[in-house]
Amino acid sequence: MAAPTLDDVAKKAGVSTATVSRCLNTPDRVVKATRERVMEAVKSLGYTPNFAARVMAAKRSFTMGAIIPTMDNAIFARGLQAFQEALHESGYTLLVASSAYTPEIEEEQIRALVSRGADGLLLIGHERDPSVYDFLARQNIPTLVAWSFDATARLPSVGFDNRAAMRAVTAEVIAQGHRRLAMISGICAGNDRATARVAGLRDAVVAAGMDPDAVPIMETHYGIETGAAAFEDLMARTPRPTAVICGNDVQAVGAMGIAAKLGLEVPCDVSITGFDDLEIATIASPALTTVHVPHRDMGRAAARVLVEMVEDKRIPASVELATELRLRASLAPPGG
Amino acid sequence: MAAPTLDDVAKKAGVSTATVSRCLNTPDRVVKATRERVMEAVKSLGYTPNFAARVMAAKRSFTMGAIIPTMDNAIFARGLQAFQEALHESGYTLLVASSAYTPEIEEEQIRALVSRGADGLLLIGHERDPSVYDFLARQNIPTLVAWSFDATARLPSVGFDNRAAMRAVTAEVIAQGHRRLAMISGICAGNDRATARVAGLRDAVVAAGMDPDAVPIMETHYGIETGAAAFEDLMARTPRPTAVICGNDVQAVGAMGIAAKLGLEVPCDVSITGFDDLEIATIASPALTTVHVPHRDMGRAAARVLVEMVEDKRIPASVELATELRLRASLAPPGG
């Protein structure tokens, strides 16, 4: 069976092909009754407008792209789901790609989304090769960064202050009496959120008059198993840290899981903190002290800002969202 | 700044525009050194080939689309991540849309991915309006279903037997001595996995000589809070069920969370089972008895089959993957 043509739609709806074209490209210039008849014909025939011609005419594909570092845990899931719901309310379809934290793959995906005609893009974090920003500027694709607020960066952002948030957790750990700290961090190279979180921990350590270079920091991927392995390594050191501050909840939950197997009780023997406040933070036992990130608010705000960028063709002000420390049972003074 | 043209690339690489075209559309017909010089020029100029022209020439966009019901928890995350990794190894970029379990949104997204030139599509489950299948057939888009094996369905699938898996969990619950069962299920309308799981539970109940209509079944969304609310409702009934079989791990973990607040101990007062074997199943305390779904294997197999469909233009045999019962502490004989 051949794919239906513009002609087929026009015949079925009893209008000219020009009217069908107008309905698809500039629907507000067609009276409602005609438009509905045409769209009914489009739908019943399963007609897919010639994409390129339509984009050229409409200058809009009503598709947005997002590239996230991973789908393999819930870090980006909730924020992205809210982003897509809000975009849908504004009439846009979201297409998501996941780059496995690999700059080359992210670049391929940016090109794929641009050549597929995405009206706008959402990227995570600011750290990438400047040539990518040059490419986006040349292609004139509105692009917004989320998860990382930086008012001085090249692209506008909707995010939060990763450094200040981790500084606050660490200050609380120190305030509860811990002096032998350790950190399990995400891989910092290419990840401004991980880098900022390490800086935040060091800020708090310095502010407490302690030596930041005396705090062991293990960089590893964000995963349950990698968090567990890093924790096991830290617990084998002498003297043993009394508090392990993790770069995110996934690592922290991995650490908590292996603690029991090492014969260590949380928080009596060792306190553990996370970052993100994913669902696993409250499912874990004991519940995890962590930084609450307003993922859904961030996703909705990002959708609003990106739609404005696409439709009003202007660069908006960046939006900073507040995070909150959530104190739960996994953190207690040394000795419980 | 104007977007770079084919001419700019040809000049920079010192070749004809036809050669640039060949490099982009049929790279295997160009010698490696030339191809690399051209691709270097494409990259440094930030050239994006005219999408429509390229697709018409190459008949291939090297983009696959997947539509999943939700991104808002880990149900589809791990399988999809494996799917995308395997596609990437075959040279394809994956674009993902999430339909919020809403047929109309899924249909919009199918049309968006088709009109964006996706070479093939992955959909979850078989249950949708026949007009969608007609549309896909007319557009001649290779489409594969995952998460649900059905050799008799209109589209080929890479999935597992949801009904048999749930029958096995339920048989085990009954074998451990439970007679007062209850089920928390996903919404069955439009969801063949949820429907099959309910049927599997009923199969096992009937096989044990019990009355399937005496088992209360609460249908609710797959969520922590919705699982908790359904569980609270079930626990208020007289006589109280001694085992609650959940449609997935997310609902089961929600049930376990509220059990403590209701003063009930798991498994002494009530056993709880899940489905999927997500990471939360082992993080939960006690650990959750559940069905292990080989999500990563399924994702990789789906990529392999879909690439074959696109490249060899033939309908493959469906692939069934085995699931496994994972017995953990959340299930015990009545009374603990």
C-alpha cells in the first residue's frame, strides 16, 4: 500500500491541496470547520505531512529534544517526566536521548536531534566542548541547560546550586561532631554537578578549620555497585571515616547495602548521606539524610522557559531553584 | 551567521559536492581517507545535512524511536538503557518519548517519530487501537514490541510471559500456606502486561482449588503512593489478607512502606510480593520476593531484532525471554 499523499487528503476533505497545506502549517489562518474536516481526513488516512516541507513552511516542528546522561536510574527520570508533561500541555512532543555520560555520544545526539528538526534542546549541565555551543549558535537552536544553575554560563539554565547544597550537607555532618569524613563522588571530568559537589564539601571542611586534603574522595560512577565498592574501600582505611558523604542517593544506597555485610551499623558505626532525595532515599533503611532537589518543579520550569525561547525568540534569565537538606536516620553523631 | 552549506563542506575538504553527498549517504562507497577528510570538514563547520534530502538519498536516518509508558520510575529505565547502548554499537541514535500510559499521546508520539524519519520503532505491549497498526503498515515502518511476548500478535515482539510469571509467584505464595490473598494491580485497560498478570494470579488460584472471585484485586497506577493507598485499603478489610501480591515492585515497596505505619510487620503479619526485580526490591527492608525480569537482555535482544528488521527488511520471529522467581524475606508462611 502506498503512503497517502497531500492530494488524497485534499480529495477526502473536499478542499484544495493549498488548504490542506495551510491547515498543517498555519492552522490559525483556516476557519475551524475546514480545519477540523482536513485534520479528520489526515487522521483517517494516516497521512504524515512531508516533514521537511512542513518545517520550512511552519518554521516549527513542535518537537523538543532532551539529552540526559543516563536512563539507568531515577536521577533524571522524575524531572524529565515533569518536563515532558509540561511540554505536552504546550503542544510539544519531547524526544529524549541518553548519552551514557559520554561527550562524543552527546554530540552525535545533538546533531541527530537538530537534523530531525527539533525546535529546542534541553541539555544537562554546562560543561562541554565549546565547539558544541558554536554549532548550536550557528544552527540557531534555542538550548537550555538544566540541573546546574550558572548565571555566567554561555547558555541560560534552570537549575540549582550544587556547590551550596553539598556545602550545607557537609556543614551539618561536621556540626553533628564528625571529624573523619570521606566522600564518594561521581566522575568529575565533564560533569559540572559532580565537580561542584566536591567543591562544596571542601568549602565546608575549610570553613570548619579542617584540612580538605585530608578528606579521602573516591570518584566513581553513579551506581549501586560502584557506590558499594567505593564504600568498602573507604571502610578498610585506618583510621576509618565516621561519616561518608555521597555524591548522590544511588551511591549512598549502595554504601548502605554493603555496610551491613561489612558488619557496620548505620548510623552507629558510620553515618552516610546522599544527594537528590530520590524515592530510594526513603525506602532505604535507615532512611537516608540527603539534599532534596525539586525535580518536578525544575522540569516544569525548564519546559516553560524553553517554550518561551522557541516561541518568543529571546534569551531568558536563568532560574535558580532552592534545594533543602532532609535530615533522616542515616546521619547521627559519631558513635550513634 | 548563516548555516554552512554542502558547498562550504566540499570547498573545505577539497572534494566535489557529489563526494560530500556520497560520504553522508553511502559512506561505504567512498574511500576511507576521503571520507575522513569530509567528515572532519562536516564536523569543524558544524554542517547539518539537509535532513529530507539525505533520507531520500540514503533511505535511512540511523535514528530509532522508542515510546515507553513512563519515565517516572525505573520500570523501563534499565531495559531501555541496554537497548540504546546496543543500538549505538550498530550506529543508531535512539530517541525516546514517554506517553504517560495515554493512547492518544502515544499515537501523537508515533506520528512525531515517523515524521522525524525514524527508521524503526519500539513500542511497549501489544494493546492499542488497530488504526495505529494500519498507520505503521502504510508508512512501512519496522516496529517491534517489547516487554510482552505474544507470538500471535500483529507485530513481532521481544518479551516475556507476564501471565506465567505471575502464576508462578502466586503458586509459591499459596504453597507457603496463604489462603487469604489480595492483589494490587496496575491499570489493566490498554495494558496487556497488567492484564496478563491478573490472569496469571487467577490461574494459580483456580489451580489450587480456590475461588478467584474471592481475591480482592485493586487496580491503581504504578507508584509508591498509589501502592501504599491500595495496601491501606486492603488491610482495613475483614478478614485481613495474609499475602498481598503486587503488579510491580514500585507498588510493593509502597505497600511495605505503609505497612510499618499501620503497625504491621512484613512478613509476620502480612507477606508482600513484587514484579520486575528493580534495584528497589533489594534495597527494601525486608528484601522483596519478586519476579526477576531480564531487562538488560531484553533491551539488547530488542536492539538486535529491530536493526535486523530495518536493515534486512524482513519480519523476524518473536523472542521469548525467561523470568525467574526471586524468593526473599518479604514472603513467609502466614504468621511469619
